[in-house]
Amino acid sequence: MPLVRLATPARPVRPTPLTNYSSARRRRSRSGGGGGGKAHCELQSSAVVQAPRPDEMQQPPLAQQTQRLKQLAAVMTRPATSPTSLRSFDLLRSLLPRQFVELCKVHLSFVIDVPADFLDDDDQDDDSATDRPTSQWIWQRARDSMKLKRVQNGRPEAAAATAAAVGDLAVVDHLLTRLASRSNLDQVEGIFRKCGSAARQRRLLDAVSSDNADGSKDVAESEAWTTHDLAGALKASLARLPEPLLTRRLLPYFQQVAQIGAPQPADCVNAVADDGLSAVLTARRLKALRLLVQLLPQDRRDLLGRLLALLARVADTTDSATRMTPDSLGTVFGPALLYPNLEPGARDLAAKLNSTLAFAIRNSDAVVQVPDSVAQDADGIFRRLRQCRLADLADEAAAPPMPSLSVRFAESAEFAAAAASSASSTSDADAAVELAVAEDFTRSQVAALYATVQAMPDSAKRRRLIRRFNRTNGGLPTAPTVAGTTACSSPSPSSTATAASPLISSPVFGRLFDFPMRCLSPETAGR
Amino acid sequence: MSKSVSKSVKPIKIVVIGSGGVGKSALTLQFSKSKFFLDYDPTIEDSFSKSCYIDNEMARLDILDTAGQEEFTSMREQYMRLGQAFLVVFSVTDRKGFEEVDSLIQLIYRVKDREAFPIMVAGNKIDLQNDRCIDQSLAQELVQRHQEFNPYCAYIETSAKTRLNVDLVFHDLVRLLRLYNAKGGSKQAKKSKCSLL
């Protein structure tokens, strides 16, 4: 089928995890500096690269590739430190939640596969949306309470009370605080692994939740709980949260982070030095986790940060008194945090998810930081808004101008700059070329995406995707439709790209990544 | 010759259960690989197989080493349904793990929907005599309570570290299973001759 040929480079619509992994990486490496990307990707086969730069033929030496990859990784992992950009980031999150999600989505799409309707359901009332019980949730709760009832053997009322009470973030919070204040936290062997007494843990959970209900602290203090009791109760309270700590909306994306660094296509690996590549993979994993953590609601984000810090403390004992490594803790906490409803038998997936959690524990400090590139983009958005506001004041009568807030991808620019300054062979002009190539690549990918959508058989899905295109661009002319379709059916990749190019130079596509800012009132925007 | 025999023998599915960190994996690895592993990694699920002669009869054991953590209990009922014999492990140095034993045995009865089933209770880590907090008599008492209605239940003390009773515990479990099958306790009771000692 001809359209497959076009779709292959990007596979934009519904890719399998593996292809999408590599396509994301292609995008990433392309925009993150052509030099490093070229080295380990088979871009030559893609329809996009039309005119290879003169030096593209000779591959840079291996050491240089490694160095470039490491530079890229270093840029990606840099946390935001400047107070202004951090402030902009927080402001954007609190004032313009939609734009914030959009910004995170764009950045996320560089590291993991993000569907078009990423977090789309959330308008202002996302709290009510997340707390709405699904049928799956109801079943889970029913099963839990049945389990408890069976265990308690003839004390069903106590079981019901437990089941109702434990589903509360405050309980987790309380237990976390108490556990963190334990001095022997790093002395107890097998903490979180060995189970405490089940009956005592139930009593503890009941006590804590009833204390939280009436605001006193008496019942929970009345008994001398062991560290194992507290640890077990904390684990149980996390596992039984009606809404998982990482929220049902974001869990799938947290799970996708596990696929980063999964077995790679053989053609990509052989050419590149391993440590450079693994540095980039680590950076991608870290960036994805950081973005996802920032998308969590405030209270959950704080709680997660404290939990990871606690686990890191447990794992960090050098004399290994606890004998719990980050990997062990990942295995033990994985089911509670990352996959509350994994079907039995998915062992390999479970192991991967556990190692992701272990990674988060190892980087417990870094995971809660804001990626520098995102904070800079947030800063940029506010700067643009301020300019728009000034323009607005100057010209009241005119219709409010549409601020074009395209994300600049601080990373790619900076990486290019870093490469230019450090690598002796690369000049400024070279960096500029790389940037241009990166932009070109994005455009042609968008064109390919559009053409693929157009070529899809008429279905509800196609109509939905087109509606999305239209919504993002304020309406599409019909002419490109034809161009896109013919492009798809044309057999040669080069003609595909040329057919698509007039289409992407149209203003419609130029604005594709702009934020839908026109719904903002100037007051909100100017703040 | 033994190879052809092992092919003709139907494997016996043994499931090792018990709470976290009691030494299920250590016991299983000591039996199947004759090694004591020092690493302290929680198991999600592992399986091993081993063939051996027990009372001059070939037996092929498929051993499923399971997770002790409560979080993995969703898998628990599934593998319990498949198991033909159970090894319930606790650590003699860990009171809480011992308290779990009874509820685990009850769970086996319930999943299997039977009053009697081949269950071996193993008190592990008896090389750590100084830390011992579960007396032999305490464990014996528990098993005797079960033996009143389940004759296929027994208790053995083991040490995966020193390999004490490691073979015995698995072999005796197979003997219990053969006894159980011979008595026709199982639906798929063998018509073959009784393989009693």
C-alpha cells in the first residue's frame, strides 16, 4: 500500500511502542542537533532528508559522536535554576493550565509517545473528572473489601470501615511523616519487604484514618508501632488509594517511560558508542519523568517527592543494614505505585516498570526538578504575552492579534550552540544549518502526518483527527487534501516530499504548533 | 535411559509460597541449582524444573517460586489454582511471617475447594539459632491442628544456607502428593498402582 511508504518514517497515527520509540528518537535526535542524530539513526532511508549536507557522507569519528551525545544528554538533564524562569513556569501552571499542559505535551512528545488527545478531557474541572469512579475502580474496591472481609473472618463491619477509610491521601501523608521521623529507618533489615503483622497494620490504618477524621492524634499514638508496621501500612495505604498516587490519567505515560531504553532496533545500535547512547537514554527517561511529575496535582507531587526521598534514604545506607537496594524497593513498590491493575502473567512488563521506579528512586532529587528547557519556554510564553499586551494597549481598536507562541525548543538551540562552541570542527554557520535542518524535519513530519490522516479510509477516527487539525489551525483549506493524497500514492519518496512542501509552507502549517491563545482575554494574558 | 523416563513422566507443579524475605527463593535455588545466593532481591515470579528419583520412581518437578509481597496477591489465586502441591515457607526468625502461614493454608483450601491437600510447611533459616523466635513446638502445634482434617500436611525445619533438609522437604512433598493421589483425593486420581513407601 503506497501510503504506508509515506507513513513509515514517522508512523504518526497509531504506532507500535517500538516504532514509535524509534521515531520519537529520530525526532529527538534530529531537533537536538543533527550531528548526534545522524550517527545512530538510519535517516537516509527516510523520505525527509532531501539534500544531505556535504559533510554528511563522512561519519564523524566515534569519540566525537559519543561526546556529542553526552553533550546532548547534559543539556537535556539540566534542571531549571534561574528564579525568573521557574517563576514563569509556576505562573503558567496556575494561570494558564491549558497552555501548561500543551507545553508539557510538546516536550513530552520528544521523549515518549503522546497521543493527540493527551489529557484532553481536562478543562478547569479536572478534579471532578479524576475522582469519578470508573467501573474498574468499583470492581477493584469491591474485591479489596471482600478480601478484607475474608481475612477478618466474621468481623465484616470492621473490614468495611477499613476499606472506606484507607482510601485517603491524608493517611499516606501521615504515615509518611511518621516513618520519616523514625531514627532507625536505615537500620531495619528488609524494610518494606518483610511484611509486618497484618492485624497490627489494619489497626494502625484504622487509627490513623479515624484520627484524621476527628483531627486528634491520640489513637495512632496509643500503641508502640514498629517500623515494619509503619512501612507495611504505608505500602498498603498507597496500594489501596481509590485514585492511584500518580493518577489514572498519567499512569499510562509513567508506564511508557519504562519503554525508553527498551531493546533497540539493531541498525541504530551498532554505530554508536554505548555510553553516549545510554547517557541520552537516561536523559530522556529523566526528562519524561520530570515532565510527568510536574503535571501531577500539587499535593500528589509533594507526596511523591517525599516518598521518593524517603525511599532513597532507605536505599542509601552504605553499610547496607536494610539490605534494600533501589531495585529491590522498585520491585516492592512497583505494584503499589505504577501498576495497580496489571493483569497477572505480565512479568516482563512488571520488571521493566519496577526498574523505572528504581531509576526514579536513584534520582529522587532530580525527578522533582523542572527541566530547564521547559522553564525557558514558559518564560518565553510570558514574554510574548507581555509584548502582545503592549501591542494591544497601543492599538485598542484592532482585533486582538494572535500571538504566535511557537515553542522554540530551547534544547535544540542550546545543544547546537554548545556543539558549535566546543567541537572545533563545527562553526556557528554549521549550527545554524543544523537548526534549519531540524526545523525542516519537523515541518516535513507534520506534512507527512497530515497526508497520512488524509489518506486514511473515511472513518470516525479520521474525522476526529481532521477536526483536531482544524481546531489547531483555525480551519483547513481543501486544496492541500488533494495534494496530500496524491503525495501518498506517489511511489517515490522524493516526489512525496516535494509534493508536500508547498503545503507546509502555507500559513496553516506554519501555525500548527502555535498555542491556541486566542481564547484568552488580554487581562489574563497580560498578568 | 533416564532421559526417556523423564519425558514420559508428567511434571508435578509445586508452588512455593510464604511472606516476604523468608527464603523461598533461597530454598528453591538451593534445591534446583545447589547454590546459596546471597543477593537480596525480591522475587516477582520464577520457575524452575528438576527431575529426580524419589523412592525409585522418577519425578519431574516444576517449581514455581512466587512473590512474598502482598502487592502481588492478584497473581496468587491464579497460580494456586494450577499448583498440585504447596510448600509454605516461613522463617523461624520472623514472627510475622509465621503468623501468615495459617491464612495462606486457609487460602489454599479455599482456592482448591478441598479440606485436604498436600501441603508442606517449612521453617527456614534454622542456622540462625540466636535470632530464633519461633519454637519447633509452636510450628508443630500449628501443623497438628491442620493434620486433624488434612493428613497430607507436614512440618520440616530447613536451612537453605547449610542445605539442611532442603532435598528432604521437596521429596517429602512429592511423597505426600503421591499418597494423596493414591487415596483418590484428587479428581484426576491415578489408576496406577499405589506408590506407598
